[in-house]
Amino acid sequence: MRPGREDDLFAVLELWHAEVRAGRQDCVPGEAHMTKLLAGFDWGARSRMVEGANGVEAAVLVAGRPTPGGTVTQISVACERPALRNDLLRWGLDLSKAAGAVAAQVWSGRGHSDGLAELGAHYVRPWWRMDMDLTGALPNPQPVAGYVVRDGNQVAPGGWSEVHNRSFADHWRFSPRYEAELVTGRLPHLALMAITDKGGPAAVTLAHLESYAEDARPQPVGLVSSVGTVPEHRRRGLATWLVAEALRRLRKEGAASASLYVDGWNHTRAFDAYRKLGFELSFESEVWEATFQ
Ligand SMILES: CC(C)(COP(=O)(O)OP(=O)(O)OC[C@H]1O[C@@H](n2cnc3c(N)ncnc32)[C@H](O)[C@@H]1OP(=O)(O)O)[C@@H](O)C(=O)NCCC(=O)NCCS
């Protein structure tokens, strides 16, 4: 086992494809997501590669993100052999603990979480990917009286993180986002915000396009993310309106299908609204967590 390097990325992606084929992961992250994920990633400290006769045969990567309660890490392992897989998971858990994380998370396809309980992790929730075909009829965006929709060409800088963070403050394992993370590199007309006629921000939906190799979904895929409505404006149809609008814009941009991710125990039952719009559950991950404090 050796520390990883930036030029291991190609080998890691190959291993990730094998994880997807085995049902342990839902997809190989798309390029835009991967670039974001690995920006400034410290390969030497936060990854390990296992070399075999034919090159890298297993890998573990540990990413971290701040939450109000402390850093939460995400351990990603790509490995065919169960015993080695457990060793790599243990390495990731030990590193997370030593680095002062409050918790470490592991995401794996439903039914593929063998050994995690023995390593001290526990099942915390299902995480769903929901998909929708964009080649047929799309839901009509239904405007809500008293609100207008603005996009990234019309919203003042700083506006996105404020409405995003207020909408997600009560979400499980909420992690505040900076403005740059939310808007950098995003097509401005795929960032949508509902505001009141007095100019108060009420809801947000962000979207972007991704292309996935060796993937069953019609490509490219429109990713819908950060669907949030601030609490005092909920249950008026704002999220449904913004997501329906985002789907139209994604299709216009060339997307043939759409995907989003949602907590399967989401207390605001976001998945119900997504189902009504035409999304269907396509992949269930299990989220396991080890807590250290
Ligand atoms: C999930 C969330 C985005 C929904 O936002 P919203 O603006 O309240 O969504 P909508 O009003 O479009 O739809 C929500 C429900 O209200 C209902 N609704 C819409 N207009 C309504 C009205 N005028 N009166 C009563 N109910 C109404 C919808 O039918 C929908 O019902 P359903 O949950 O049974 O499908 C919001 O609760 C939220 O921000 N939650 C926290 C962040 C989060 O979890 N985001 C999802 C991440 S994947």
C-alpha cells in the first residue's frame, strides 16, 4: 500500500467503474463533480493505493467537509476483495479519527455494506438517486402568485449561499456552502431563485449538465441539486415550480435525462414532490457512519 498521487486518478476511475458494475456505487462521478471533489485534494495524506501485478488494484480516498458540529469525512473505497476492502475502510476510519473528524461516512449500494458494523459504523439512512427521462412530456412550471423566478444573470452576488444555507439549515448533516462553490462554473440560466415581489429570496434550485461514461442513463444528464425553500415559504409550490423550470432549461441545454439525490428519510419529504414531477427511484445507497465524539 502506498500514498496516492494526482496521476492515480485514471486508475481510480477505472476501479470505480468496477464498483458500479458490482452494484456497490451508483455511478462514476461526472467530470464537473469530480473536479470539484478533488480541487486541492491532498492525495499523499488522504489516499492510499494498493499495487498488484497489473497496477493499482484497490484505492481508498478520504474527503472532508465542514459542518456546524465539526468535520465529517467521506471514505470512498474501490476494491474487489472483501478482506482488503475492510482494511482500506479501517485506514480511512483511523485517518478520520486522527484528523479530528466528528464522524466518518461510507456510502455503498444497498446490501453491499458487509463488515461496516464490525468496524464500528452504523447505518444512518438510505440515500436515493432519482431519475427522469427528459425526452418525453415535461411537467409544466406552475408559477406561484406573489413570487417571480430569477436566474444567475439577475441575482446579486452573495444571494445564492444565503438562500441555500437558510433552506438547508435543518437538513441532516447540513454543511454551509460558500457562494463560489454554488455558482462557479455553472451556466447562469441554470441557477434559479424564487423571490417575493418585495425582493425577498424564498427558494433555490441549481442545475448543471454531466456526461457519464458506461452509464445506462440517456446522456448527457441534467443534475438537479440544492433544491431548497426557506421555511416560511414552504408548501406553496415553489420547489415544484423551480424544478419544473430547471428541467425545461436542462432539456434546452441538451440533457436527455435528469437525476437528483435525496435523503430517503428527508423530514420535509422532498422525494414526494420529486415523484409528482416524474422522478423515480433508480438507485439506493446505504449511508453508514462512525462517530468519534
Ligand atoms: C423539500 C423542499 C425543497 C420542498 O419545498 P417547497 O417549496 O415546500 O415544495 P412545494 O411547495 O413545491 O411542494 C411541497 C409540498 O407542498 C405541497 N403544496 C404545494 N403547494 C401547496 C399549497 N398551496 N398548499 C398546500 N400544499 C402545497 C406540494 O403538493 C408538495 O406536497 P408533497 O410533499 O405531498 O408532494 C423544502 O421543504 C426544503 O427546503 N426542505 C429542506 C431542504 C431539503 O431537504 N431539500 C431537498 C434536498 S434533496
